[in-house]
Amino acid sequence: MGDVFFSNIINNPIIAAINDIDKAEAAVNSPCKIIFLLAGDIFNIKSIVERVKENHKLIYVHIDLMEGFSKDVISLRFINENIGPDGIITTRGNIVKAAKEMNIFTIQRLFVLDSLSLDTGIKSIRSTRPDAIEILPGIMPRVTKLIHSETRIPVITGGLISEKDDVIQNLKSGAIGVSTSKEEIWYM
């Protein structure tokens, strides 16, 4: 499960983040091997996941952002069994724990706004033990380094990534990948 994710991210650390359904085809056609689906609903999520998989790419669905689904374990189970993404993204610790029990690859999203959210986030990560962490905003290499050293869980950065130097600095700070909705960066 995780081996496929990690081998793909080592080969291409740029992750195409789809925050607008109209960008789905561009993400599928990009050189990115991993796609984060950050927009969608009960009517289009399955076709997007199928389209990505037809093109031999991995797709991770941010289940908190999918419209028409409640934010609970039943929705998680439905998405896993009926839609079949390669894994999920969530900010919710209870969903991370449930996903791990279902053997679903989990990426826990962590918003770092201040020192309190940083400390709370690290405690949550230590408790839930997701397969990977996504830190937002992704323009804080020092925080990336700290979270990785405190949790020893692979880190992805995302949010506000707008230029090549953002990617380079994040990878230098210990991130294994960088997610971005900025199409120009998908082609780096």
C-alpha cells in the first residue's frame, strides 16, 4: 500500500492538487504520478478516480472536502469500497484512525497557523500515526523540518507553493513531496 506511494513520490516529488474539477484532465495529463483530489462530490468523484487510475497514476481523496458525504467512518468506508482511491487525506484524527484500521493509506493534513496549532498538530500526529503528513502552508521549511524530526513520519508540504524555489526549499528541509494546484509547477 505505502510502498507504491513512496516509490512514486521518490521518482517525482511534485503532486498535482486538483482544487477545481475543471483542472482534473490537466492533472491527469501532467507528468505528476500522484494526484490529490481536493474538490468533487458524490456525483463525480468515482469518474475522476477511474480516469486517474486508467492513466496509471495514484489518487488520494481529501474526504473532508467531498460534497455530499458526511465526515464520518461510514462515508470513509463507502469511498474506500465503492470508489477505490489509493488513499485518503483528512484533517480529522478519528478518520485517520478508522482508515488505518481499514488498511487505507492515510495522509493527515495539518494547518500550522501559530505555535499552538503546531504543538497540537504534533500531538495529534503522534497519536494517529498516519502514513504521511501534509503541512499547510507549505512555505515554512523550518516548520517542516521540526515536524518531521518530532514525528518521524514522511512530510508533504502544500499551500502557497508558487515557484520553483518553494519546491527546492521544502525538499531540502526534509519534505518528501510538494502538493500544488499551480499547473506550471506540475511540469518542473
